Amino acid sequence: MNLIYKHLNLDRYSISKKTGILIFISPILLTLIIGLLLITKSTRAFTFWLLDENSPIEILTFIFFITGSFFGVWFSFKYKNKLGLFFMTFYLVFSLFLFFIAIEEIAWGQWFFNFETPEEWAKINKQGETTLHNIEGLHGHNENLRLLFGLGGLVGILLGKLSAFKKISVPNVLFSWFFIIFFHSTLDVLTHMDNNNHPMQRISELIEMLIGGSALLYLWLNYRTLIQVSKV
């Protein structure tokens, strides 16, 4: 554990060792727990419910994405002078993507307001919802986007070694998050499981939650870096 801590570079974010270790091991523990619950016959139905549409994990995913989007926009404008135009624009675009994903998660408000999907739209949407990612041609290929996000996070960690990209690099402490996202998405792309009752496919909902959580943590940790710089 001390070896892991040594490479997390937590001082840069002014967070405690316990907080850093908790952030690092959280996705590992969550993945193991969900995996064990899925392979255990007595808990499988409950776990499928947790990973179902409009259930706790997907609701938490929405909360992560929508919180990250608003926080990212606020953070970008608050530190626009320290970020500079290029990096400010990067964070703003990133945050707007988070907002778009958040709204897609709740079918553009259809979850909350129960409005009918327009007839023509329902014909081309595999789930009959007002979502874009479920329309014909896109539905069933979201693993490619998850793979790109995971790969982008791993590349972002490497960018931390270049001083020119320090302001947008991914904190080392998020390596476990992006590795799990990338690893699962790679398996998903290679196997392309279309069966919604297959454990691999169901865990995709957990991976989406990890994407939302890692995006929020990415913004929060880099925000804390700028706080440190401001104090100097």
C-alpha cells in the first residue's frame, strides 16, 4: 500500500493519504463486490435490479454526470485567468459533454416527467425513449465510447509527465478507475455481448457509473490543484 501511495502524488491535490487510498481502491472494491453478487445465485436477481434501467446505479450515474457538468463550468470560469483560454475551453467542452450524457441518462427528462416519446422518434429508438444513444445505428455500440473514455484517461495520466499539459492531466490516483473502464470496455468490444442478461453486459451500467465518478473526481482534483497554486 505504501508503494501505491508513493506514486499517487497526493500532495499536489492537498488530500490526505486515507482519502487518496480510498479514491484509488473504490472502483476495484465496487467491481469485485458487483462481480461476486452476480456470480452468486442467491443475490443475482437483486444485483440485476441494481444494474437495471432507472435503478440506483443508473440514478447515481446521472448524479455524478450532472454534478460534474455544473462543477466543471463553475470551476472553468472561476479560474479562467489561471487556466488560460485553451485549457478553460477544454474544461468547458468537457463539462458540456458531461451535461449531455447526464441528460441522455434520464432520457431528456422523460424519467421524471413521463412524457410520451414522439411517434417518429420511437420508431427509430430501440428502447422507445427520447435518447440519441439508443437510436438505430448507435444502439449497442456504446462500448466503443466507453473504451475511448478509458483510453483517454490513461493517456491523460501520461500527459502529467509533460509540464505543458499539467493543468488538464489526469491525476495518478485515478489510474484504477480508468484502467477498469478501459479493460472492461475492451472485453466488451471484443465479445460484443448483446444479451442484456449476460453479466458482462449488465456490468456495463457499473462502468458508466465509474465513468461519471471518475469525471467528477478528475475535475475536483484538478480544481484542488489550482487552489494550491493560488495559495503560493
